[in-house]
Amino acid sequence: MDGDNPIRVFILDDHEMVRRGLRECLSAEDGIEVVGEAATAEVAVSMVPRLGVDVAVLDVRLRLPGSSGVEACREIRTASPGTACLMLTGHADDKALLASILAGAVGYVTKQGFGDELVEAVRTVAAGQSVLSPEATWRVMEQLQALMADGTADTLSTEEQQVLVLIEEGLTNPEIAAEMALPEQAVRDCVASLLAIAGI
């Protein structure tokens, strides 16, 4: 991105106080501008593409039924491929990290990381780099493979297994749909099944 322009950030979290804290933390930094926020995934997915967001900071788990930061990440990646998604969670755990990687996130920060860690993560992903360590990525992919090996793979359709491979290669929903000659809704359904494996 152009170094002369501020990093445009969007915040998704269903706790107003958390959003306020995130906004104040990020807005205090030179070169970062918070351009919008939402309490639900649906609102975030509709707003982010219109606002020209560079980095979306998304809470992994939202309280509203059917509303997930992970699902929002996948939809935002599809509608706005230039937006980097940085996942935020209260507790670091492999299932949430796995779901985030499957959804196309390039970063993962705990809420205990408010401050310098969050700011650094925003700057890093805005520069086109990942804050997911290779070790963490390898660990959760190994976990997924273990789930597949213990019989879970038998419950997946051939399409779901193919979608998983293409997600790991970094393709977005429309790209997967084109590659597999499937309707985009079918791809979304496959992704939902894979996220369910991750427990999100």
C-alpha cells in the first residue's frame, strides 16, 4: 500500500467497550485511521468493501447466533481481496487459529495483546506480510490432518476435500468456484462444513 496514506482499519467486535478500546488504541497511532466498526458479521461484511479497508480486525467469536468473525473473514476475503483480516480472540487456542487460517486470515492476536502487539500486527499485515508463524500454521494444519486421519475425512464429501486443498493454497470463494465449476453457494457450504470441524 502507499506509504503516504494511513492504514484504513475496520473493527468487528460485539462488545462496545472492546471496540472503544481498540479504536482508541489504533487511532492514537500515526499512520493508522479507524474508518468503521460493527457489532455483527453481517454489518461488517456489507461495510468493509465500501470503505476501502486495508485491515479488518475481527473478533473470532461473536455472541449472536449465526454471527462469526471467522465467517466474516471468509466473506470479506471474497468481496474485498485487498483487505487483510486480523483475527482477535480472548484465548489463544489451536481450534480458533485453525478456523482463522481456513477462512483466509493473515494474522491472529489475543485480546491480551492490546497495545504494541496489536499495532505492530496491523502494520505488518497492511504491508502484505503474515503474523501467523510458520510453526503455528504447521501445528494447526497437522491437527486438521489428524482429524482427517481419525475418520473425520470419511464424513467429508469429495467436494469438501477439494475445497480444503484450494483454501490451503490461498484461493478465495469465487476462485474456488471457478476452479471447481461450482456455484459459489456450494463453496460457502463446503467452507461451513470445514469450519465446523474446527469447532467454530
